[in-house]
Amino acid sequence: MPDLVPLTDFYCPICAKSVADPLVCGDCHALICRQCGTVLEQIDELGIG
């Protein structure tokens, strides 16, 4: 069985890097950077990925 690859990568604007393993907020279901706690953005929406 092949490894599953995430369909969309996420980007942290504070850390300025791609985040492959984000945290999920239990209240609002936002994806959060594990390093700094910032809400992540989808790379495909930024035009840099």
C-alpha cells in the first residue's frame, strides 16, 4: 500500500515555512502551527507553492 500524501500543504506566515503536521483547534477546527500557534493558510491560495 503506498504512503498517503496530504492533498494540500499549509503555510505558517510567522515561521515562513510549510507545515505538514498542523494541530487542529478543538473549538473552531482551525489548523494551527505546532511551533508558534498561528492559524495556517493553504499554500495553493498564496501563489507561492
